[in-house]
Amino acid sequence: MNIIKVDGLSFGYSEVEVLRKLSFEVESSSFLAVAGPNGAGKSTLIRLLCRELRPKSGSIRIDSAAIESYTARDLARKVAVVRQEFVPVFGFTVTEVVAMARSPYLDTFAFESRTDREIIAEALEMTETAKFASRTLSQLSGGERQRVFIARALAQDTPVILLDEPTSFLDLKHQVGIYDLLKKMQLEKGKTIVVVTHDINLAGRYCDQCLLIGGADGEKNCFIGKPEDVLAPERIERIFDVKVAVGKAGRKKIIIPLGKFADSVTDTDADLTSTE
């Protein structure tokens, strides 16, 4: 069953077209990576999927209903968003930040119920943020803060979670940790995960599907399918305008960009040593 359906979606800022006739579907409980060069419209797509922006043309359906048919409260029960930029929430503890996600389910001036508190506690445990639940966000590292915002999205209890570059500014350990957490949410909670990423190798390892957007005028600008099919080296080179080398870590293909000063590569199919 498809929980997201995008058909002929176009959007632009002033006279600049960012997305053109974009069409794709996302299956329920799947993990989709959205990749593409800067300016291709990846973050814009996330803003359209949560109705922060309205398309110039085309349609978006969430759980079989047109996105414009939802009230703000009802849409917040369908879609949660973890944004790229960090917006400080001064003075609030981790628990208080995560509890904010329960507002779509509360009546005006209502207090959290026992069920709300259980959902908040479970989100903290699943994201391993319960151990610093009483700290403020300013007392946390970047990786810890990102887990808190994912915990808040989880506590919102939506079938769809959208994330805009959730591993930006994180080190390698925390990048992998975030993807491990997202995969866990997909497999254990049945969440549909849509993540904007620049790391096509992490996308290839964790995601079920990849949506690659971008391309020159007159060319197809949307490719969707299994990562190993979509992230073909020749396509990556054309869309990102960069030479690449291809290797393997275990059974997975990895793609390495080559700059002007990179060593010459004579065997682009060489296996790479893996510590797995």
C-alpha cells in the first residue's frame, strides 16, 4: 500500500523552477532516501510533503487523501518532520521538548494523559535519550540533540517521518548511529521514513528505495527504485557533474567521488577491505 503519492508536482521560487513534474510513490513502512545535487529541490520537497509550501501544480496524497484536505491537526497526526537546521528551545528539558509532540492529540488546556506519558517514555528509550531526559538541549552534543528531535518525531506517533539531512554536522559514528535508529524505527515500529541525504553510500546500505532528483533541462529529472539500480555510476557522474570510482564493501557497492587531485583509478570495481 502506498502511503505517499506524488503526481506531476512542480514548484518554483519566483521565476526559478525547482521541481518539475515530479511523480513517485512511497510504500507504507518503507525507507526512502531522497538524493541529488544542491539546488535540486530536496528540502523543498520535504516542505511540500508537510504542506509548509504549496505546489505550483500537481498533487500530493497522504494515506490516500489529498494533502490539502487535512486540517493542520490531522496532518500533524500523519506526518512528523525533523528539520535540517537546529532551532534552540531555550530552557526546556529533553523530556519537555519530546512532550511537545503530543500537542496534536491534546484539547486546549488539556494535560498529558497516562498514554501520552507512556508514548513519550517509549520514544526516549528507543532513541537512547532517556538517560539525559532532565538536561536542557544546550547541555547536549549535536548527535544527542539530533536523537532528541527524532524522539520528538517518534512521540508524535505518525505513520510518516520526514527528515531533512539528519546527519549534517555529525561525525562518522553519529551518522551511522542515526541511520541505525531510523532503520530500527522502520522495522520495529512500521514507520515510513523519508530522508533527504547527501550520503549516497549510507542511502545504499540502509534504504529500500532511492529517489534521485536533478538533471539538465530537457532530461529526465527523477529516478526512483532500489538504490543499486538508481545510483548507477554513470548517472551519478552526469547528475552531480563529478567523476566517481566504484568499489564494494561486503556485498554493497560504494561510490567515491574523484576530484582533480585524486589518484588515478585503473580498477573501478576493486573490493575494499571491510572490518565487518
